[in-house]
Amino acid sequence: MAPLELLALAASAAAAGLVNAIAGGGTLLTFPALLLTGISPIAANATSTVALLFGIVGSLFGYRRQIAAVRPWLSRFVPVSLAGGLLGGVLLTMGGEKLFSWLVPFLILFATLLFMAQGVFRSFAGLAPAEGGGSPHPRARALAAAVGFQFLVAVYGGYFGAGAGILMLASLGFLGLGNIHEMNGLKTVLGAVINLTAAIYFIASGLIDWPKAGVMTIGAVAGYYLGSHWSQRIPQAFVRRGIIGVGFAITVVLFWRRA
């Protein structure tokens, strides 16, 4: 690889790691960067998944305190994330990309609008946060719907993944989780589960460009770590606005790519 190519891949992965640690959507940076190097779209997507998976370790460390606070939710969401991530990876290699690509901009836009209005919808749904701002107590139907939605998000995450973090944040918000940093911590764990499952499948299928994945991993580790710490040093309102901004930006880019 030429020095400029190395720099571009590392920089795109660092930016993607930072964005993913805050809201999600980093694949929109790494995927085009890999395509510009001349590899196929499927190989680019698989390589991006592996590179960002290794980088997520830095983010998990940064959110270690928040992850401890949301540990009770893991038993509900991890199994469906594993199953969905594997199914998404299988669907990517089997084809059927056209319809899913057509739906993605609408899914991201819908999730961003939901995230903006989550307080209103949470009250309407009768979700009751625990006293003192602790863990919420959602209705059984709301929890079942969130678990089902997480499975669909995991399928999308294994298939392509851009914006899957915003979809997860919207769902977690409707369950009554109110601390954006704890939501980001849980989202990061679930994203790691989805990416790990898909990455194992991609590796077994021989789709990874390892030299490029190695370069991008270095950048992604730095980006994830810095992003997870930076997002916790500013008020939650600013982080929420940033997430909404990322959601609309992803929507615009995806619609623009379709035009």
C-alpha cells in the first residue's frame, strides 16, 4: 500500500471509531475508504467489520463503569444480538442486497426521529423509570418488542451496520433508560457482539483483506477510546444533539448514494 493509502485507511478508521463510540455510523467512513482501494464491496464490508471489531476494545474499556450499571440488560439482548449478527453476515454473502439497501435510509431516518421524540413516546407507552434515576421497569410487551427490534437491528448490523448504533439507542430510550452514557455503554457491548459474530463468519468465508484490516485496526482503537472518553466529558444534552446530527447526516448520505 502507498503511504497516502495507509494514511487514508487509518484516518477513516479513527474517525469511524470515534463516531461509533458516540452514536454509530462509522461504517459510512470505512466502507467508502476501502472501496477506493479497489477491493470488492463485500470484501470492503467484511474488512471494515473486522477492523472496527478490534477497535471496539478501546471503547469497551472507556465505558467500563457504565457497562457495570447496565449489566442486567445483557442477558436479554446478547442472545438475539448473536443470532441476528450471524444471520446478517449470511445474508450479505448470499445476496439480496438491493432491497435492504433501499430500506436502510428510511430505517435510519425513522430511528433518528424516534430518538428525538423518545421522551414523549416513553410517557405515552407508560414506561416507568425507577426512583432515583435507576434501572427502568418497562412493561412486558414493551420489553418483548425491544428484544425483537434488537434482533432486527442485529441482522442489519451483521449485514452492513451503518447507523445500527442509533437504532439501538432509540430502542433503549423507549425502554426508559435515561442516562445517555449508560445507553452508549450497553450499545457498545451489543455492537461488539453483533460485529464479532459477523466477523467470525466473514473470516471463515475468506473475505478479509488482512493488510488493510491491520492498518485500520490501529486507527479504530484510537478513535473508539478517545470517543468513549470524550463523549462522557460533555453534558448529556450535547451528546444527544450530536447523535441526532449523526443520524440525519447518515440519512442524507445514504439517500444521496441512492440518487
